[in-house]
Amino acid sequence: MDILKNLKLLIGESINEELAIFNINKVEQFILNYCNISEVPLELEFVWTSLALEYYQIATEERVVNSATEGGRNVTFSNKIPDSIYNIRVQEINNRYTIELNSFRKLYR
């Protein structure tokens, strides 16, 4: 499986390859740990790619609304998603894919 190649097709030439590889590895570890397996099966290639893409997208978001004032229309941006929000978003992403991963999950007694 070439997840990096898939991400390059989806993201384009502007891809940050180091960040993409980091997210590919992070997703691989999540899949292995969640499913209690030692190798990601070929059938999960698109799940792996989709998860890595979503991780990459939130990691590359540069501007986040930090504060807003309605009357004077003042909006302040920060350049990074706070870690707490990032972690919540990653958990939401993971939760969306657990249905597909459950088919490959091995439970131990």
C-alpha cells in the first residue's frame, strides 16, 4: 500500500511530505492498536488514506478564530489550533471510522 502516493493524488504538489508521513504513521499506529493487529490489511487502504488525509487537513489549518466581537465586527485569528481542540477533532475523526475498523478488530479474552 502506498498511502503517501494516495495523499499526493488527493492533496496535490503542495503537500508537506514530512507532515504527511508523520500522519500516515500516526494513523497506522491507531489502526494497529485499535484493531489489535500487527499489520494493516489491504482492505483498509482507503480507510487508512482517508484518516491520514483528515489528520493532515487539521494539522495544516493555519487560521482559527480566536475571538469575535459582533457589534464592532472585530475578529481575531490565531495561527494554530489549541491542542485541546486538535485532540477533540482527532477523536471525532477516529470515531467516524471505528465502524469500518470493527470488522478487523480482534478482541482478547
